[in-house]
Amino acid sequence: GYIKSGIIPCAKHFPGHGDTDSDSHLGLPKINNSRARLDSLEFYTFQYLFDRGLASVMVAHLNVPSLDTTKNLPTTLSPKIVNELLSK
């Protein structure tokens, strides 16, 4: 409905913020899920929305080694995640 009305909605927080054990406003939570799990579970909702025209997504401030192995790099600053994975 938003898209049909000319509003650009924004999904958040990619790649998923449900498995954190700390507050990302206070530190850098680490998500140790495998890429296979991310693809089959966490990414599902985002892919569903992208397939239906979603053009905007907020990236979560997390460390996800299965997506970028750079030590302590948050997803928000990862070219592999922001420029490659999300640009597909």
C-alpha cells in the first residue's frame, strides 16, 4: 500500500536483530549464525519485501562473521554487505 501511494517504506534492521545478546546502541553485538541459516530464516522477510518492490532497508549495527570476516566490523560499515549483498 505504501509503495502504490508513492511512499518509500524502509525495512529494518538488516540482516536481522533478533539473535543479539546486547544492545547495539551500547556495543557491537555479534551474530554467529551460519550463512545458510541467514539465507533460509533471517533473509526471508527482507527478500519477500524486495521481491515486491521495497527499495529501502536500514542496516543493523551488528558484527556478522558469516557475511564479512573482517574482525569487529559492523554490518553498517561493510562494503561486502552494503554494496554487494544488498545491491543484488
